[in-house]
Amino acid sequence: MSEPEFLKSTDTFIRRHLGPTDADIREMLALLGHQSLQALSGSIVPGDIQLNRELNVPSHRGERAALQDLQELAAENHVYRSLIGMGYYDCATPGVIQRNILENPGWYTQYTPYQAEIAQGRLEALVNFQTMVADLTGLPLANASLLDEATAAAEAMAMCAAIVRSSGQERQEFFVSQDCHPQTIAVLQTRAEPLGIELHVGRTNAIEFTKEKFAGILLQYPATDGYVGDYRDIVTRAHEAGMLVVVATDLLALSVLRPPGEFGADIAVGSCQRFGVPLGFGGPHAAFLAAKEEYKRQMPGRIVGVSKDRDGHVAYRLSLQTREQHIRREKATSNICTAQVLLAIMAGMYAVYHGPEGVRRIAERVHGLAAILAAGLRRLDFEIGTEVFFDTLRVRTTKAQADQVVLRADEQRINLRRYEDDSLGIALDEMSTEGEVCRLMEMFAGHERLPFTVAELADSAVTPFPANLARTTPYLTHEVFNRYHAEHEMLRYLHRLQSRDLSLTHSMIPLGSCTMKLNATSEMLPVTWPEFSRMHPFAPGEQSKGYQELFRQLEGWLAEITGFSAVSLQPNAGSQGEYSGLMVIRAYHRSLGEFHRDVCLIPVSAHGTNPASAAMVGFTVVPVACDKQGNVDLTDLEAKAVQHRERLAALMLTYPSTHGVFEPAVRRICQIVHTHGGQVYMDGANMNAQVGLCRPGDIGADVCHLNLHKTFCIPHGGGGPGMGPIGVARHLAPFLPGHPVTKLGGAQSIGPVSAAPYGSPSILTISWTYIAMMGRDGLTKATQVAMLNANYMAKRLEKYYPILYTGASGLVAHEFILDLRQFKDSAGIEAMDVAKRLMDYGFHAPTVSFPVAGTLMIEPTESESKAELDRFCDAMILIRAEIQDVIDGRQPRAHNLLKNAPHTAPVVTASTWDRPYSREQAAYPAPWVRDRKFWPHVSRIDEAYGDRHLICTCPPMDQY
Ligand SMILES: *Cc1c(COP(=O)(O)O)cnc(C)c1O
């Protein structure tokens, strides 16, 4: 007997994730002339690649059920107090920041701030972050975050090589101090080799300052074992020999120690994790990179710059060099796209919250406790590795002593760092207390009766830093770091900034290629569960069984979804997945003795990260043409493959293509590449059109990355965090990323590509929860509804704007391109004007001018309701009429609703109004806008002004 209807579970997630109701779906299908979702997707996905079976992942679970299951996994994680250090320190996330940023969809569902007029809140927060980094490092120019400390160091290394090269020299060696964190050294090794950079790892007193030897050197300050040294002499000698100096450093330490910029460093890198960002078993956290002004053109990642709007107000936007990195393609030296915006904002707000005195007090307290601990251990006859330290000690112990101390620490649920020589490392942090220091001393003493008290030690132990190492200059002096220390002030500041940014809490963000789908609250809840958020990445394996099981399940599901045999969760963004996948391909060729395979074919429509990633693994990029339908030009592909067959390494293919079409010849494309000895890399950014319907592995790809922050519901966070795991076919599994601290990866691993073994584990809980709640049935339906939504919109809009590409069936896949180029001539209107005008209607623009200049690419995703799709279509149709007014001469070409968009409240309410349209038309162009008006904070931003005057730190308060 089947279960009676009324007893069926009411806990259903699929209908929450999907926008359209079943009735909507029927109506939309009817408009498109299709009987069912299956019939629709069946005519979009080429027959010879359809999966035609259910995915082998568990059936859907309800929200409560999935969270309960995840809670059981979480219970298998045992959170000890980790004093391991190595770049990861526990810290207190201020409650006001946790609740109002980290756990707040108003912040975490924002898109990357390409539409700056409706992103002023997070851009201001990022300028705060850049100012904080610049102040603390003593270097004038900071970017708006990188992925982690190790990859930031690798970016700095590439930067040094590029700077030296641009001065006409060919120095391809780089020195790394062995005092750097082991994962930093290992990531540099991975990165250096394909670039032909010879890495020397050694002691700082063994650097050969021979003229023109190294492009640069990397020092760690304080060193991984706590040592704080005076590097002035090294810097001087390096500069005399024409070398650049990179310093990996710790922002908290720099509030009391002389900053790198003041002892001559050219570049500083590091992690901001301990500025209020939870450990998360390794991430996500924001890394930083700061440099001297003269290197601004070589800076990787995004830099927020200060400009002004048309009305002369301060306005922030991404600076020129950020846009340049995307234009540079294979000439780029970095492939960074998604970074760590949300975490950078948290770290910057931690500085706003504490202010200079607060940060200094935290630093002095940690340092004081470490000094007391050092004094106590010395009294107990232990030798401490270094005289000057900040918060980290290395204690000389015999093997027997170390065994005993580690055992006692384990009983008290404390993790210490154990070095290979059996000495022990202790890194204190913001959470340390006198009681903890006492317990640590007792562990080393072996008993509880210490011959001294902490108070006795405190009197003599804490001495000022030597003058050559002490910080004497002020920092965080800008008013923003000194205004909001009362929580009410802080809360209102956070809300003020949030209200300037359009996010998914306002309206759909139909960003083609970027898949801004629902980030369900149930998916987000586990991120801040302590069992996931407070785990140190190098805690012993017995403590992280829950995480390991989560990784195993998620890897299994992703392997099934992509049709691959193994998955690596290490890459921290799509770009890093591309890099890792190409490295795996390269390693595979080399394992067969084919060292000469270095040509990478990339269709001209590819995303800018593709050629940049290829360049980073030392490949030569050969562009492949696309035909008029937007498909890869098979004749050109074959010709290029034949021409380069001796050297062919890979093809990078986005599928469905960036034109939003499932190319019917995809199998043939893969075959051509394989025939000529190459491997197929699939850019999985468009996986939202494949899940459950077809699989990269079946189509013929050898590797594919997934943007978990697109297809698998990790929110974009305003430009990060993200995750870019890769799936590989069996023959490539031995080459997957490894790690120097945690054993993982294949036998012939390419080495680590991220600082932490599993990238950013705490946000993997989001994708786990999504897949668990949707199950095999829900995942496939989501893909079909994504296609339905896109085709429904295309159908409604095709009468008003040409749709640039469609498949053979006349349908698009999950996204489509509107061609606006004709209006340039007929009305002087460009795609960007339409993008800005959409803001007046309360919408974020679709993707502008990618992959085709002068177009908009719309991807609605499955999560948008029919009502929301209709609202967006209505806006586009009304805008089309506004354009017609210009074409027909009813509105002037230079001074109309589109050219003047967006319209701010001060403009619309000003005493004078001299425009050829009404105020109502400007601000309330459709009836439903009244109900949900979003006011852009600034008018159209003057890009050129900001590019001429690059300012990347907070402007004076009177300019706000
Ligand atoms: C988003 C995207 C990328 C880059 O991914 P990130 O996660 O931002 O590094 C690469 N290719 C395509 C087609 C994309 O849409």
C-alpha cells in the first residue's frame, strides 16, 4: 500500500530552489511548443551525448533531513584548540560582523562589482581593506584580495619575473627562504617549474647576492617558526644586486613590528584570516598583496580605485589594470578572476571595528602571553628557538620530551606543531588566555605545581621590541577606522553600505556565464557551525573525520555528475581549476616522455582566464576561430591541430559554448584533438546546462573544472569566495594536486595548487547540502528549468532584440545573447547604456560585451520565478521603446534616459530639472518600480578620471 497523501513529508526543497511552479512550467512549455521538460531538453542537448539515465547520486532530502544528516557528519569533527600556527590562527569574529556580513544574504549574494554604480557599499568596504593592508604593510598599493597566502606568494614571484623581464633582463631564478610556511614553499615549487623559474630554497644567510642572479627573493616575517629578524641588510644587498624583495607577513604582527615597506620590501603578501575570519579547516580567507606604486601595472587581481561620478561625487570602481588583465589574455601573468571579496570585507571591517588601538591591544596581548610562556619555559630549562618573536615559539625538545608534551596536550584537546627535529611549535592567538599559558607550561613541566606564577613572570618577561624591529609609525589613522567603535555605529555603517549594493535580495542578477542562482539559507547555515568553522587545516586526521567523509561523498557525487573517475577539491576558484587541470595534462604528457607538447588551442570566444591559465603552465596559445553560428570552426580546428600535431598539448573548450549553444559536433571536436595527441580541457563554468543531461567525461573531455560558486550554489560574495574543483579521467588521476602537510593526491602529483589541502572546506558544506537536498531528480529538473527559463525569456525578447546564436532547433541552452550593436548607429546607444538604464528599473545588468562586444548575455537560472522573468523582460521591452524614441528623434541622442542613466535620488529631486523627459520617467519607469525602488548611490562613473588618478586608499572624509 502506498503512503497516504497527508502523511507525505512536508519538508521539500526542490520547489523552493526552482522559481516556476508546475503550472508556470506548463504554460511556459506551451509558449515554446514543447510537451514536457524532457522534450525541451531533449531538443537542446545533442542526441549523441545525452545521458539518458538518472544520475547515481542519492534521492532528494528535505531541508531538515539534509541538515540533520550533515549534523551527524559535523559531530565526527572534533574541534581542538589548535596552536599549530603556520599561517592559521583562531580569532574572534565580532558578532556584528558574523551576523551582518558573513551570514547576511544582502552581502553574500552580491555579484562581482562590474556595475559599480550599484556596488558602492562593497567597493567602499574593499577600499577600507586596501587601506588597511597598505597601512599595516607600509606599502602604498594593495589589491582587493587574492586566494590564499601561498598563491599570493606565487603571484608575487610571477610579478618579480615579469618586472625583471620588462626591464629587458632574463633572470629566471628566485630565492625562497626556508623559513617560509611549508605550504607556501610547495605552492611556489608547483608554480615556478612550468614558468621556467628555478627555485632556490635555503637559509637567508646563504643567499648569493651575485649580480643579476635572482629575479627576486621571498622572506617570511615573522618566520614560520616565530623568528623575527632584521632584514634591512638583506634587502639592501638584494637591491644592490638588482633583485626584488617579497615579504610574506602577518598583519597582526605588523601592528607592533616594523612593516616591510619601511625596511625596503618591494612586495608584501599574506593572509588576513586572523582578522576575524573563521579557520574553516583552511578557508575561505582573504590573502593580500601590496606593492610599491611603480609596480601597479603588474599587480595581479582586482584593485578598487577612487574616481568620481558625473555629479562630481566620490565614486569607487575597479581600476584600469583590473580590466587590462582580462584584455591581456595569453600575455597575462595572472589568471585571477574570482578572489575572496566577502572575506576581505570581513577583515577590513574587523579593522574598522577594533580601530588602531584595538588591533594594537590584541597584538600586544598575544605577544605578552607568548613572552610569558617563553619566560616560563626557559625557567623550566627549555630552550626557545629565537630571542625575538611575536606570538609563535619554537621550543627545543628531545624526542621523549616531545612525545610526552604532545600526549599531555592531546589529553587537554590542544594541538601543537611538531617539527621534524622533534622541537615543538606553539602559536598563540587572539583566543589565548593566561589560563592557557599556564596549562601549556604545566604540560612542559610535567606537573601542575609550577615554581612560579604567571603574574611573577609578567613583571619581567615582557620587554619592548628592539628599536630596529619595533613599529614606530601610525596606521589605520583614517577616520573610517576610528568612528564606528560603538556597536550601534558599526551596525548602521554596515547597513548603510549594504543598502548601496544591489544583491539577489533585491532582484534577479541574470549574469550570463556566472549562474547567479539561489543560495538557499539552509545551504548557508552549516558554514558557521563550529565543527566546520573552527577547525585548523593541519589538525591531526583523527579530528577531522566528519570533513573527510563530507569530501569523500562530495567528490563521489561530483565525479558521477561529470562522468570522471577522480576529483580534486583543492583549487580555490575556476581559474585555479583551469591552472590545475592544465598542469595535470602537462604532467601526463611528460610522464609519456612528451616534453615538447606545449600548444594549447583556445577558441576565440573563450573566457580570458583560459589563455591566462595556459600561459601560466608555459603553454603557447593558438586561437581557434568560431563560425557565424558561434560554434568552433571545425575546419580551422582541424587545420590547427594538424599544423601543431607534434606539439599539441590541449584544447580548452567551454561547453555549452560561451555563446550559449550546445555545439552538435562536440564529440568530433574532442576526437580531432585526441587524434593529434592532445587532451581536452573543459571549462565547466556552464555546467548548469549539463547536470543530469550529459557529462563532460562521456562527451570526450579528459579534465573539467566546476565553479561551485556558479553551478553548486556557493554564493558569489561580491567577487569570492569560490571553489574550482577538477574532475579527471582515470589516466590523469595519478597527477592530481598533493600537499606537503596532509597526504593526498596521486602518486605523480603536480604538487599543491592551494595553501590548504582541500581549498576552502567550510564552503564545501554549501554544495554538499545543495546536492543532498536536490538529489538526482531535483538536479536534473533544475537543469531543465534553467533551459526553460532562458528559452522563455529569449522567446519574449526576440521580437525586440536580435538573439545572436541559437542551436539547430532554434532554441538556446541556459543563456542567450542579445545583440545591441545596431543601436550604436541608429541611436548612439551602447550595451553599457542599457546596462546602466536597467539600474533605474531596479535590475543588475546581464553580462556586458562578453563573449561578443556590444551585446548582453542573459542567464536567468532555474531559481527565478516566472513573475521575475516577466518583470525583467518588461524592463527590457520598455527600454527598447526608449531606444526607439531616440531612433525616431523624439529624444536627443546625447541627452536621453539611457545616456543619463542611472538616475540618483539627488538628481531626480533636485530643484532644477532641465531634461527632455520627466522625473517620473527617470526614476519610476514602470508601475512595479514603486513597490521596490532601488536607488543607485552615484551617477554614471567617470572611468577615465579614475584611471588617470589612481587612488586606491580611503579618500579624505570631507569628500564622501
Ligand atoms: C567564471 C568563469 C571563469 C572563471 O572562474 P573563476 O571562478 O571566476 O575563477 C572561467 N571561464 C568561464 C567561462 C567563466 O564563466
